[in-house]
Amino acid sequence: MSYEKLPLEEFYKTIDELKPKFIERLQKAIAIPSVSSDETLRPKVVEMAHFLVDELTTLGFQDIQLKDLGIQPPPVADANLKLPPIVLARFGQDPKKKNVLVYGHYDVQPALKEDGWATEPFTMFHDKENDILFGRGSTDDKGPVMGWLNVVEAHNKLGWELPVNLVCCFEGMEESGSLGLDELVAKEAQQYFKGVDQVTISDNYWLGTTKPVLTYGLRGCNYYQIIVEGPGADLHSGIFGGIIAEPMTDLVKLMSTLVDNKGKILIDGVSDMVAPLTEKEDQLYDAIDFSVEELNAAAGSKTSLHDNKKDILKHRWRFPSLSLHGIEGAFSGAGAKTVIPAKVVGKFSIRTVPNIVSNTLDKLVIDHVTKEFAKLDSVNKFKVELIHDGAYWVSDPFNESFTAASKATQDVWNVVPDFTREGGSIPITLTFEKELGVDVLLLPMGRGDDGAHSINEKLDVPNYINGCKTLGGYLHYYAKA
Ligand SMILES: [Zn+2]
């Protein structure tokens, strides 16, 4: 892919020069254990918000606001527990420039040394031999958040203007369901976020470990349960086996009608809703750096349903899947208990993709299970229902922002990025797209093996530093698009 390069060498060089300072900034951020799910650490989450305010102030950001989100709804131990604030800030308000909103989160997952960390999780460890920064939040999401600040610092040092007006939205509850974010975004859509042209989120990862990616799609998830209820209490099979209708028998039969063991969804009408694969989309899969071996390594087995890269990726990203998750109320311990469970609840979900219509899917699922239950001619009570749903997201990987991000990536990494989707969900993506009515770009910094939610979370120094260059370069290319 050829493109007209912008003269950004000075900027990229400045990022390199500031490397020690940027590593120190990340180290300070990691040192604050801003674990949003731990109520006792809530003051640390708030401290992290204030750390950001101090950094933003020093760098010359304007209109810095801490948005109060009120009291955290139950379940909480402390009924008066306050949600951490959302940090808003701007850099520049030039009406001639485009406005880019950047989102990140400053809270982190819990981490204890005893969980198996090689080093203290909240004391950044720089492994100089391999040039890796270890610490909770290094890649998720303090590295990327510091990345945006670093971009501004490099511009300040050069005496350059930012090519766009930057609007920052940093939240402190992402790892705990983003409580309060949807309301805040809706409320500020025509206030603080008025005039935003584009939203960039840096809070996901490369697919692998060597090739940068830009992410243009996420699957949604509709989660259902089937409830089958019979006897008034759990019974003993020695007394009641063979003479009463057992709920578990009905449920297992019902669940077996949902999907076959090759992953094919057996509910009529679901596959008809899936968007046809275009040739242009099909070609995107050719270049992607991925292999069956990588899947086997990630799964810890050789149990792939597909024997080639393209089929694996398509089934992870652009086709729906149905998974059976569990049965509540069933005997699940070790041993040989002879119980007949009185009430069992089967849980399953469908990962959704374009153009599945969520409530049409619900109807197809409910009609299917209801019809299958009728076939059983059972005397048990039955119900099937949706527990929750979250929509899929897909963007145009050939639009202005993806094209700009691709050019910046090529400047920095010397390679055309892979255009990827993800099999899971990032709900905030949809929130921003829906409330602001603009395109969203997912521009990841870290690698696929960073261990965002596990022990020994890390960010490779090249990813951090080149990530800063890519974020900044992206703003320049987008400004010119
Ligand atoms: Zn994250």
C-alpha cells in the first residue's frame, strides 16, 4: 500500500527522546492501585483521577473537569460508596480543526502478588533484558491513556500545535461494568462532546505478538436461560426414579436441539440473518497474521473445528456462535449423588453479528425452544427467556479514520496493519457511536499476549513507545483526511 507520507520524523524522534520520561509517567500511574471492583481501594481510584488531572494540567490541557457520577448502585457493602469521577479534558478549541475524542480507562483489574505474579503488581518492573514493563494496568489501560498525554508532551516540546482538537474522556469504572458512563456520554453528547467528529478508543490488543492491527468489529451477545421445574423439592432416585418426570431429562434434550457438535446453530432462521461475505471482506482475511497453531496454543488443546486460518477467523468474528454454558440447580460436585434436581436452569448464549436483529433472534430462540418442549409432551413447567443482550459493532475499515490509522501504523511499524475484529464485546464502543453519531476506531497499543486480566500483565517498551508514535501520527493523518 502506498500513501503520501507526512513529515513526522521530528515528532517520532521526539517521542524516542522522551522515552525515559514516558516510562516514568507510566510507572507513577501503575503505582496507584486503582482497582474499581474493590470497595476498600476506591480512594485509590479517586487518587488516580487526581493524578490524571495533575498531569493534564501540567501539559496545558484546558477545561479539565471531574464528572461526579453519584452513588454506586447496589450490590455494595458501603451504601454511600461514591463512583469514581470521569475525567474530561480538552487540548485546543480551534474551530478550523477536527475534534477527536479519545477514550481510555484509569481503573484496573485486581492483582495480588500471591496470585502468582513474579513481581509486585503495583510496582512497575522494567525487565531491561527483554525491554518489557510489567505491572497491573501497564497495557490495560494505563499505557494507552499515558500514550495520549505523551503525544501532547512531544508536541509541546517541539513547539508544534496538535493537528486536531483533542477531547479526553477517561473513566474509572470500566473493569466494573462502566457504571454511569452511558448516562454521562448521553448527557454530554450536546455539551462537552458537542462537535466531536470521531472517537478513538485504545483499549484492546493486537491479535498476535508481531503485527499491529486495527479493529473494526466486535460480536454482540444475547444470553438466554431455559427453566424446567417439576417436583416441589429435590428427590432421591431410589424412591422416585422411574415414576416422576425429571426436569433435567427435559432440559438436556432441549439444550441438545440448539447447536450441533460442529458448532452449527440448529435454530431455524438464524443463519439467514447473517450478512453475506463480500469478496472485499474475504480478502481482508488473507493477510492476517494468524495460524491454527496459535489457536491451539491459546486453547491449550488441538480441538479446533476448522483446519485453516480464514475459517477460524471468520467463525470467531463474522459468524454467530451458540455456546452452552451451564445448568443451575444440577448436581455438579464430585462423587455419585443420586439426586433428582427439582428445578434446573440451562444457560446459553449466542454471539451475534451483522445483520442479526436482536429481538428477531429472541423470537426465533423462544419459538424454537417452546416448539421443542411441546414435542417432549412433558408435564413439567417450562419457561425460556432472555437474560441480557448487547449489540454487535462493525465499522468500515476503509473509512477516513481507519485509513489514517493505517498510514500512521505503516510510518511507525513499516507494515500494513491487519484489519481485525474481535469475538467478544466492548460495550462503550456502541455507546459512543450511538450517542455521538460518529465513527469509532479501535486503535490498540499492546500485544495479544499482554495478559490484560491475568498475572504478570505487561507492555513491551516498543509497543508503548511506537504506540505513542502511532496515536500521534494517526491524529496528523486524520487531520488531513
Ligand atoms: Zn481495558
